[in-house]
Amino acid sequence: MGYLPLLLPDIVQYFSVSALGWGVDHVWLEHDGQALKWHLPSGVLFDLCGLSSLPWRITVHFQSFPADTVRLRPPNIPLFTLIYP
């Protein structure tokens, strides 16, 4: 899995009981207080976060999207999979 947005449908389904009906377009991911950018491959994000070992602890948020930090909402998943198979 090269891009985290490709996991969003599975993440939303996993948290569907506690996510209060939010969809993929409300989800954002964070590591250690830093919002993760959608357009970067997961390996690049891992390196930028300065991590050297697994597991990579990522927090999933379903509200308070940080528009000032992450400029774009999560991508359209079907279109994203066509561009980045």
C-alpha cells in the first residue's frame, strides 16, 4: 500500500460504529501531533516523521479537519486508485 488514502475506505468501515456516520471525506490522519499529507507516499511520510522502527502509530480523526495544515481533503478514492494503482 503506497498511499495512505487508499486505506481510508477500510479505516472508515473499521470505525463505522464509533465514527457517527462520517464518510471518507471527513477523515484525516496524524502522527505525533502532525497531520499527514495525502499526496506523499507512505514511505516518504514515514521518513519525514523521523521514524526508524515499527509499529507506526497513526491517529485517525473524523472531525476538526486541519484545513490550515492539510490543504486538500482526502482524494476521490476511485480516481486515486486509477492514478496510483
